[in-house]
Amino acid sequence: MSAQGGMVLLVQIAAIIGVMYFLFIRPQAQARRKAEAMLAALKKGDEIMTAGGIVGKVRDIKESLITVDTGTATVVVDRSRIVRVGGQTAVTGPGI
């Protein structure tokens, strides 16, 4: 009987791991890919919003730094701090 109980335990552990994968790991990976694609498609003239709430148009792109015109000021931000391009929002969490 103990062999049967051990098999049931393994099936339960596998089911828990499967549920965690589909509820947590997979959606987070999809969001990360979406955010990376959005930032890769960034070009001059796009309207963006940063994580700090700065809204403006992209003036220049260099490696990981983006120069943004905000109307009265020009700001240089890191590419990873951009959370929205046009109407497309990158849903990211801590550490992504």
C-alpha cells in the first residue's frame, strides 16, 4: 500500500507544479517577451510614458538611452524605464 501512496504523492506534486507554471511562470514570461518586443520597436517620434510618469515624444535613441521631449524640457531616460509606447502598455513587475 505504501507504494501506491507514494505514487499519489508524486502525482499531486506534479499537479501543483503544473498549476504554478500556468498561473505564474508562463504569464510572466509572456509579459516579458511583449515588453521586450515593444521596446525593440521603439522609434523616433513615438509617444512614450516612463515608469516615473513622464510623458513625451522620442527625440533620439542611443543604445539604452532615450532622449524624450516633454514639451518644455528634454529628458534622457533608460530604455528599461519605459512602460508605454503609444497606446501599448508593457505589463511588467519587479525584477522583469
